[in-house]
Amino acid sequence: DAGVIQSPRHEVTEMGQEVTLRCKPISGHNSLFWYRQTMMRGLELLIYFNNNVPIDDSGMPEDRFSAKMPNASFSTLKIQPSEPRDSAVYFCASNSGGANYGYTFGSGTRLTVV
Amino acid sequence: SQQGEEDPQALSIQEGENATMNCSYKTSINNLQWYRQNSGRGLVHLILIRSNEREKHSGRLRVTLDTSKKSSSLLITASRAADTASYFCATDEGYIPTFGRGTSLIVHP
């Protein structure tokens, strides 16, 4: 298995533009997580899906952020409109079996909003 | 706020020495996990220890858990330059792993 695949690896965009980050979880994993990592705040959970259904989106900063999981093999995180404070590394992670098993992370998308 | 907090924030050692990192957490847990993150990469799962376990080994890694003190430690023995990375503990708040800010380990060759 190629692991959790995220795209793009790097994204530079202008303030106000729409940004879409993509994630392909490991086949067979039924849980998917989106995290954001910054120096100031560390790793923050944004949203958690189980069996393609959003379970907890309390970490989504505001309405500018939205996430979807249309099927078991694909998820998107969209920011519209983007702001400079959204600059961070965004990670997707997947897992099978719940909290008693390790999580597999993608390599992340480094987003820079100028 | 983070559930787990690692200590120290940074650790610098020579190759061959042992490295010990600690994690403290606030509420009761079902398990605690340790992850490694190399610069510019995603987190890699190292080891999971359940609340009813006190110690676990994996290669050069040794993890202990003291639920009475709400703390865990990660020991890397005979460190190598390739162990240079950030190390995070994660505790489960229900079904979600919550990460600390990590310990940055530098192993000098």
C-alpha cells in the first residue's frame, strides 16, 4: 500500500483565493482525520470522519473551512476564502479499528497564503 | 489545549547515548501512543501502550506508562544520527488522538 496520499505537497496562494487539499486514505481504513500543524499551536484536529460520515468537526476554525468525504477513498479540505493565518501544514491521517490502533499520516500539504 | 505534553522541548545528545523523553497528560486514558516526525514529513507511529500495560519494547524503543502519575516515557537506546526527529505522544480522548507539542531530538554523529 502506498500509504496515505495527500496532494498537493505544497500550495502557495493569494489571500482570498479558494484552496482545496486532497487526501486518499489507506484502503480499508474507515476513519479519517484532518490535522493542522503550526509552530504556535502544534497539531490541531480539524475534523474526523468515520465510515465517510463527519463525526466531530468542532476543530474547524470557522465557516471558511469545509471538509467532505464523498467515498471511502477520497476526502477534501477546502478553505474559501483563504487568509494568511491559514498558512500551516495540513495533515490527513487514517486508521482502522478505532482508538486502540495507530494512525497512519500522509506527508502533509504545506500551505502558504500570501 | 493539548492533552499530552512532552518534556523536554528539546534534547541534544551524542550518537550512542540514550535519549529519554517524557509525556504528561491530564485525564484518564485508554491508551497512549508515541510518534516520530522527521523534518518536512508526516508523523510515523512508533508504539502504542494500553492503560493496563506498564512497559513495552520495540527494538531500541522502550515505553513506560504510569497511570497513577499520568505520565509516560520514551527511551531510545544507543541513539543514531537517524533518530534525529521530533517525538510526540498522543492520548485518546474518546476516539480521537490528541497530540502534545513534541520533543525535538538532535543526535550528533
